[in-house]
Amino acid sequence: MPETIAELTRKAKDASSQVAEAPTSLKNEALVAVARLLIENEEDIIQNNKVDLDRLVQKKDYSKAFYDRLQLTPERIADMAGGLREIAALPDPVGEMLSMWKRPNGLQVGLVQVPLGVIGIIYEARPNVTVDAAGLTLKSGNAVVLRGSSEAINSNRCLAKILRRGLRESGLPEDAVTLVEDTGRDAALELMRMNEFVDVLIPRGGASLIKTVVENATVPVLETGEGNCHTYIDAGADIEMAVKIADNAKTQRPGVCNAMETLLVHREIAPAFLPASLEVLTGKGVEVRGCERTRQHYPGIKEAVEEDWGTEYLDMILAVKVVDSFEEAVGHINAYGTGHSEAIITTDYSRALAFLSKVDAAAVYVNASTRFTDGFEFGLGAEMGISTQKLHARGPMGLQALTSKKFVVFGEGQVR
Amino acid sequence: MPETIAELTRKAKDASSQVAEAPTSLKNEALVAVARLLIENEEDIIQNNKVDLDRLVQKKDYSKAFYDRLQLTPERIADMAGGLREIAALPDPVGEMLSMWKRPNGLQVGLVQVPLGVIGIIYEARPNVTVDAAGLTLKSGNAVVLRGSSEAINSNRCLAKILRRGLRESGLPEDAVTLVEDTGRDAALELMRMNEFVDVLIPRGGASLIKTVVENATVPVLETGEGNCHTYIDAGADIEMAVKIADNAKTQRPGVCNAMETLLVHREIAPAFLPASLEVLTGKGVEVRGCERTRQHYPGIKEAVEEDWGTEYLDMILAVKVVDSFEEAVGHINAYGTGHSEAIITTDYSRALAFLSKVDAAAVYVNASTRFTDGFEFGLGAEMGISTQKLHARGPMGLQALTSKKFVVFGEGQVR
């Protein structure tokens, strides 16, 4: 008889208070122990992963990309282990006194960083998320409830066993990493509404997964999201820089959320910029879909339709639009963007500042590629997805995004 | 034909970008203008409020407390105006650069405080919330969509008209304060799911209102919550201080969320503390419900049943329990508390620190009354309710809780 979601999450909640108080050294020891166990059990992991892969292949209607995300190799296992060691080396966010002040009545009020408690992760067939998420939540003093997809269940079961063994061997409660083995829809829905024992949900995956969680959850959600990212080439921009950044933002890794999907070009610079840039992009195999004026400057490309402006291709496809003004560019971005990462390429001081202020997104750039929106690139040391919502965490979520706060008040008998 | 929720919130969204960029002086000017208009239109406000009050009286099955919350008097109008002037005097949270650092590749990454956008407030028959909420959201650079209850609709309509006039006269968009005049359930549900135009919802009111919002909203919710608050009298506590704090926490204002609901007493101090404390409390009219041992030390009181430990009375009623140990007290609080405000009265250094660390609540106290959990008392200068959730804001929410963050990146052509 498998345990119910209520039973599983209650045990995670119990474990969470122990992990919350665990000294940094103990958490780091557990992370390093798991890293070691991953390497030692490489064969077992690959064998279990193979069961998942074989089942996938039998289905026939799977994509190469899906297979690739599901597959674990010795290199990937080494990467997961390395990731855990890196997390162990990061500073512990728990217990930091963010500020403290004294009130006129003598009360000393402090604001201290504390763990969130129990974090539920709902994700797709990427078994490496099992290890990454467990590592980040453990370091930040939380317990984690992992609910991966059915396609990865054998891999996840094997990885969760290793994670729990590492915790146990280090003297931490194994329930701090809890895998929901029931991959059915009902179990997921139950987890999304388990407000009593789960403090936060983080969905990691495609748009439809995130939408399902947002629509069904009563537990607060940290939404990681779509990136319909723009680069706007302002009048007077350095053309060489603009060409280089547009190329990087589109082609360096087109399948990720911080890649550029639409290029906006001021009409004054379009005649000089567009031929140079689109030559490079089409030369690399990018399918360009342009507005009327773009096609005048660079004939022979597909016509962009309304739908293109709102599409996150995650592919070697790019929509291009010529705009009449800075204001039109900002208006377009705020209308069609998903609030992820947006860039202006400019030499104009005022428009640089205005862009940073007027564009409503998690990360706004002047003269750099949107591809930098990433926890490691920003120097946060780690990343649990990129938040496109405005509450709690916005942009790349490091360890701090996995914490809450608490007011601590030192009194000497004060009453109101 | 009244405007739909989609139309209303879209206009608020449009207005929000103007308010987000408004200079501090302009926002303050609008706040002071509204304060002046409230006083100038006192008669009109009271007349409209009277329509609501008369309708309430006709219903017959209303409580005195409900009538009291709904009623606006010249004093209350002056208070609302004074509140706005105080908000005008607070520092502007918008645009503060929280930190900025340089990456090895030369990128300068900064984290800046920005408005949330559009904040939806769903509240009960307290027309003063209309003005308070509008003032706080405006100062923090947001637009607000107000959805009060039907009982206060005439009062709210009159107040919203004044708020919008103040905005207009100061050159700010009047849609930054938008009242939903349709007080039906469907309109509220639509507002809760208007993710396209509403960034955050804040329910303000009783437990059932908050539950409805949490269960139905897809827009992220800032949950303000119930306070089942405890005071634990540790062995060896200063009895005089303990009696004074218990009295204050229970009786100074029993109807509010930071008032004490359960008193926990270590068995060693119970014989000396309980008679002294309960004498004071019952003398003030508090109905005490005690556990077995409490009733031995102070006979003649009602017996506490299981349900009492989980009840937020918001009244002159107190549950009292004698515990065997510090650990039992902490366990009881973490099991029955709502994560609001919890206090220990002690002279022991280690247990003081352990209480602050082990108790999971928005505000944890040593030797002070839980009644201090309040934005003004904590020195935040203002308050938009007290959050009992762990995401984004915890404890009293000041202006900062009404902001989000944004990464701004200054580059010079960097690519990955």
C-alpha cells in the first residue's frame, strides 16, 4: 500500500524542521556524500535510466530532444555530482540577519533569513532536476517533495534512493528528500493543494505544465516561465556590436528561455543593420520572418504574421520588425513580451536609462546579450529556474529565493 | 452598460506604467490632494455612508461590530486623511538600487526595487480600506483595483470618486485607482483569475474571505492571515513581567490578529504564575478555559477541549495549558499556531535563542507582548495587513512588500 500524498508531505514537513536547524557543515557533508554516492552507483543509475529509455523507445512517438533530456550518461552523472559539490561550496543563506533596528520603546526588531519549509517540485522527464533541486533545497534548509513525470520514474527512484542514503549517512532525516512515486494526475493535484504541509510549489518544465500548476494549485507557486525575449537595435547603435549581440542572443543556444525570439530595429538604422545581421543569421540557418519593411531591406525571407510576435520559438526561427521609434519598441516589448529578458543596443545615454526603467521584465539589458539571464552568469552561484512572476523572486532564483524571512523581537517586558 | 472586469483591469494596467514612473513629488502631491478632498467632502461621504448604514439596519440580522466597521464619522474621515499624509511623508521605495556588482566579464548587474504593477484588493465592509489601500499602492508606484463588499458600495463609490479626482488634479491617471462596482461573486472570481492584467491579489478580511481567494485565484495571492498566537511562560520567568505581558497580549485589544489566544505555562512556574495571572485576566472579564492542571491551580474555570487549542477567539476568551517542558511548548505552538506571532517569557539565555529559532512564525518574541506585530510598531511606517505566508512578504507588510525587483544589466557588447 503506497503512502498517500498527505502522509508523504507530512513526513517531509517533520523532516523540514530538522533540516532548518542543521548546521552548515552537516548540510555540506550530506551534499558531498551524495556526490560521492552518485559516482559510486553510476552503473545502477544508468541501468535504471535504461529501463526508462527503453520504455520510451517502445512508444515510438517520442522526439530526439525528449530522449536526450531523459538520458543519463557517465558525464551527466559526473555533472550532477559536480553541481552538488558546487552547492556545498556556496555560502549558507540560512540565519543571515538581514537587518536589525531598535524601536523607541527599546524593542530590538531583527529580520532574519529562514528556510521556506517544504518545497514541492513538479517537473518533466529530466532526471537531473531530481538531484539539482534536492541539492539546492537542502542547502537552503528546506525539505523537498519531488514529483517527476512517469517517463523518468525508474531513474528518479534510483536517484532519490541515493539522495536519501546520503542524508541518512550524514545524520540528516532522509524524508528531507521525498519522491512521489505515484505519477498520476490525481497525486499531482493533491500535492498542489496540500497547503498544510507544503509551503511552496515550483513547477519546472514547459508552458502547459506551468499553466496546470498555476491554475490548480492553492499552495503558493513560484512560476518559472516562458521567455519571449526581444533585442531592440536603437538608431545610432554600434552596428558591429549589434550584429554580434543579435547573433549570440539567437543562435548560441536557441532552445532556452533567455534566447532572443524577436528582433526590433529602428527604421533609421534598418538599412545598414538588417542586411549585415540577417546575412549572419540566415547564414547560420536561422529562419527569419520579417515585417513588410524588413523584407524590403532583406528580400527573400518569410513574412511575419501577428502570431509571430507572441511566439516563443525555442528554435532557429526569428521574427524581425522595423519600428518607427524607441517608444514603439518599448510598447511592442511590453505588449508581447513575457517579462523575461529584454535588451536595447544603443549609444544614447537617455534611451539606455529609459529602456531599463520602462521595460517591465525580470532582466533588462543595455548592450549585452539576453543569454546572460542565468543564476551562474549573474553570480548567484546556483539556479532553481528563472522566475517571470513578480512576487517573492524575479529572474534567476538562487539559494536566497528558496528562503523566507522572520521577524525576531528582543524585549525586556514591553507591552502596548 | 458597466465595464467588464477585463476592461477595468486593462485600464488599471495601462495606468500602472505611468504611476510606476511618476516622480515621488507627484505621488505625494496626489496623496495630499486626496487628503484635502476627503475633508472638503466630508458631508458627501457621510451621506453616502448613511445609505449603506440604513440598508444594513433594514436587514436586522447584523452585528454591532459589523455596523461599527462600516460606519464613517468625521473623526474617521480625518483619520483616513491623516493616514494619507503620513504615507506621503514616508520614503519612496521605488527605484532603490538594492545592490549592484560587477561580473568577471565586465557586466554590471544591479537589483533595483520596482512596483508590482496592478494590485487587486478584495475586502469586506470596511470603507477605510478603500482609502488606506489606495494610498499605499499609489506611494509604491502601483495601480490598485478595489473590490469591496456590497454592504459598503455607496461609501466606496464616493471615496473612489474622491481618490480619482485627487489623482486627476495632480496629473496622474485616475485609473490608477479603479473600483469594481459589481459586487457579485462572478466579478470577484473573474478578478481572481485576471492574470493578464493583475499582478497580485491581497484579500483583506476574515478567514472565509481569504480561503475563497486562495482557493479560486490563479493570480498570485499575498495572504494575510489568522493569528492563533501563543505566549509561553518558561520555568524561571520573571512572574511580574509574565503577568503584565499575558494581560496585555490578551486584553489590550482582544479582537485583533496579534492578540494572544492560548497561554502555555511550564509546570514548574504554574503554581506561582497561574493564580496571579488568571486573577488579573478573569478580573478583567476574560473567560478562561484551562487544561486539567490549570484547573488544579486555579479552580472554577471552564475545561479546555481539543478544539480550543486551534481556535482564534478574537474575543475575551483564553485557553490555558500547563506543559512539562520547553520542547512541549514549542511543539504545541508549531502544531496549533497559524505562524503569526509567538512569544516566550524567560530569563534563560539559551531557551530564548532556541525559541526564536525553533518556532515557525512571522514574528517571534522574547519578553514582549505579541501585540507589537504591526507595521507602525515595527517601524515600517505603514501597513497593508500582516502576511502569514512565507513567500514574498512575511509579517507586517509595509511599502516594500508592495514592490518587486528587476535585474538591470549594463553591458558594453558582452556575449556568451
